[in-house]
Amino acid sequence: MLPTAPAQIAQPAAAGDCAAVAPPGALALGRIARLQGDYAAAATHLLRAAALQPHVVAANRELGLLYMQQQALPLAAVFFARMQAAETLAH
């Protein structure tokens, strides 16, 4: 389901919600939440994963997809650009 107003764009929940989740776990939880349509939980987990390991391609890709699904295209573009930069660093 796509948001009908900008206020519905997924925002991260309180930082303590996933404080004990390591980046790979946060990435997996974020991906699952995104696929289930729980955009707020997805944003929380994926932003944590990306913050702890900013050069991880998958975290930035998932965030780009998350914001693209919500039609927040400027945010999606930011994370896709980060994904591309991370891919460049990996090679």
C-alpha cells in the first residue's frame, strides 16, 4: 500500500527499539518488514544497519527500495546513490 500523504512516509521508531540487533540482523529484519509492508519497522532496522555499516550495498539498496515503494523519490535517490558509491568502493 502506498502512502497518501508525506506524513505517512516511514520514519524510524525510537532508537532503542532495535538497539541490540547487529547490522546483519537489522538488515534481515528490515528486509522482511519492507516486504510485509511494515514501513516504519523497515526504516528503523534498515537505517540502523546503514548507520553502523554505511558501505554495505544491501542496506542502502533496501532503503532505496523502501522509499521508492512509498513514492519518496528524493529519499530513494539518496540511498540508491549511496548504494552505487558502496559498490564502487567494493571493487
